[in-house]
Amino acid sequence: MTLTLEPLHPLFAAEAGGVDLGRPLDAETIRAIDAAMDRYAVLVFRGQPLDQAQQVACAKQFGPLDAGLRKATGAPTRFQYEELIDIGNVALDGSVADRENAKLIGVLANQLWHADSTFQDVAVKYSMLSAVVVTEEGGETQWADLRAAWDALPEKTKRHLEGRTGRHSAFHSSIALGDDRYNEEQLRRFPPVERALVHVHPGSGRKVLYPSVHIDRVSGLSVPEGRLLVAELLEHATQPAFVYTHTWREGDYVMWDNRATLHRGKRYDLAARRDLRRTTTLERHAAQAAAA
Ligand SMILES: [Fe+2]
């Protein structure tokens, strides 16, 4: 198989072709996809309708999988694999969920700019989203290039940010939206995690500005000052020039690097069926990768 790449945006994101993700990939193809991810950070594969087993098998070729927030909420799943994360509005019985459905409310925070699972201790690397049923309108996913966002910052702002950390809290964005049904035990399962506001992307060696709606405070600043700074950085990082918008078709498979991008889902009519399924790989440290 030979991977083909067609840029979708002047800065990042490419459409990838020439591979069948439903079958095992050879080592050379995996290396080519990894190299393309290092360069483009978002890869769109069209026409890849995967069943649950195929999606899990495909994702596992890129690293060990994470189970997402369900680890804390313990919510039941409609899938055969706990590594499949439900992004959409389908209820456990297969019907379109009522808008008051707890699980549906829980995924609404995905409409705010974030990278996946930055609130947990073990960092994640790639997320991969498979579109099974899409809405006719709305529900686009947008990604922002955080390397370009860093490059474009004034030097004075860069100096203000270097060395600072943001505190990422699992339920901060949901609670800010008024979804505050999380109990003490769930909150305890995900203690906040400090992450650098600026880091180096391992794949490209480029610096990354790393704001997120998961950040509830910034080191060295009062809580309101930190939150205002995060809001300002999010506005900067997600300006149209740095954003790729993806309009979903059924059978699309999009993978992205959470260490170099932010993303959000756009609003859609909650009465229309939407079934997107995510898998996410954990960041492997050099020693683990060498041993694998
Ligand atoms: Fe996400």
C-alpha cells in the first residue's frame, strides 16, 4: 500500500489515501502515516466504513488505547469494546437520545476547544474518529494548528508564557456549561494535572501553544487572570487562518495529534441521528516504545 497525501489547508491537515484501514497495515505504511501525522497533525481518510472490531484493531496499531472519561463516570456503553468512545447522540437502546439524556449532555462540552484527555495523568497522542451516521447539516469538526498559533505570537507574549503551566481539570468545561452532576468520587478519580502552556511537539520539533477549555488556572496568576489569559490564547489559536473545518461524510476516518492541535465539534440538530466513534492512543514513553 502506498500512502497518498493531499493538503487540505495551507498550514496543516491533509487528505490521505491509498490505504485500506479495515485491514492490518504493514510496518512501512504505519511509519508513513506517523510521518504524515508529524507533518500535518490531522489526516482525513475517506471511504473507510469500519465495524467496531476493525476500528479498535486499526487504532491499536498506533499505540495502546485509552478509555476516556468513562473510566470516571462508569457510564454503560452500547459498544462491544470499552476502547470505543461514543461521540454522538445515540442512546443505549439505539434510538436518538432525548436532549436531557445524561450521556448526550456529557458530550456537549466537545463543542468547546480542547485536546482530548489532557486532564489525565497519562498523556494521549492520537485520536481517531470514525463517522458511522452523520447529520445533513452542522456537526462539522474543526481543528486548530497550535504550532502556527505559537509562531504567530508576539515575542513579549511568548516570554510571558514560557515556563507557565495550566491546570487541566476533567470536569471544568462541563461544569462551566452548567452540567454539574459529578460526585466527589468521580472528581477524585481525575485529580487536576499541570501541563506546560508551551511545549515542543515531539514529531516535528516545533513549539506548540497549548491552551484548552480544560484549564481552570494558570501558574503564577490569580484564577481570574489565568482564565482570562486562557480565553485570550484560545481566541488567538483558533482564528480562522489556523483552523481546518471538516464536513463529515459517512465512512470518514479522521486522525489527529492531540499534542499539536485543538478541536471542537460544531452544533447540530440534536433530533437528527449522529453516530461517531472515537479511539484514542496513549502517549508511549521512549522506554515503553523500545520494549514494545
Ligand atoms: Fe475531543
